[in-house]
Amino acid sequence: MINAAMNILATELDDALQKVFRLDESIVVVSNTVEQDGSLPLAANNKVALSLINIERETFSKSLGGGGGGSFARSAIGLEPVYLNLYIMVSICFGGNNYLESMKFLSSSIAFFQRRPVFDHANTPDLDDQIDKLVMDIENLSIQDLSNLWGVLGGKYYPSVLYRARMVAIDPGDIRDQAVTISSTPEAAFGG
């Protein structure tokens, strides 16, 4: 599921950047920000890299609505899906004389997610069936937070922006039992 979310975001961003810059080859990769030895991954050299930085569980309240009228229903009882926030770093890994050129790719990446903050099955037909939608929000980082993040990642800083992809659901699909629900309204109980 997480791999599907990362892959579709990279694919969609790559398609957009290829059109904007009239490129013949892929420019976006899903990659670590650094290798174990602290070096830039070869796959990310002169590329736009999407890296999974953190995962957190989304906590929100779900309201269960009741229906009117009498009814008899059978429903599956299973494990609730887990809703996740994926923190995704978009890093522009250009070196040397390409630094100014990298700013164009960073600006265009931000513009892409600004124009298209939601990925759902209507605008992204290849979105995995287990993902309802992805909502992209920029996360503001202070200079201190940014320094700490890149320090934890173990690499040298590259121009980057951090996004939170909200509402990634992981549904194990396990059904543990079935429940039968019988409900009635006061009118149905009294023949009204």
C-alpha cells in the first residue's frame, strides 16, 4: 500500500515534469535521501527524489449514521483499516553547476502539488484500489527542524520540501465474524 502511494505520486509528478521541461527520460525517482555511507544514491543523482521520511497514524473520529425505517442487514465484522499520514520529502538532488537549474524543478514540483493536491480514482485512474485518495499538504519546517531532519537522515542538505500525504488506508481485509442487525422505527413497530 505504501509502495503504491509512493509510486503513483512519483509517476504523476514525473509525467508532469517531463511535459513542462520537454524531457525524453524520467526525472523523478523514489529513493533514499542518502546511502548507508552518507553518499547520494546513484539513482537520485541529478533527479527529483521522493523519499519516505516518516509514517504516523491518522487519528480522527468517524461518525456512524443511523438509517430510518425497519431493516434487516448482515454485515461483516473485521479489523478496522488503519489511516496513515506519509511524510514525503521531495528533494532536488542536482549538484555542481546545475544548482540554479534545480530551482526550476523544485518550483515546478511545488506548483504541481499545488495545482493537484488530491489524488483520487477520478483524476488518477491508476491509483491502487485499496487507496481511496491521497491529499498532499506542505509541512512547514523551521530552519532548526530542517537542520535536525537532514541531520537525522545523515546527508548533506539538498533543496527540498516536505509533504504530508493524508488518508492512506491499510485495510487488512480480514473478516472475523458476521453480525445481523435488526432495526425498526417507532412507526414500523406500531404498524404506522
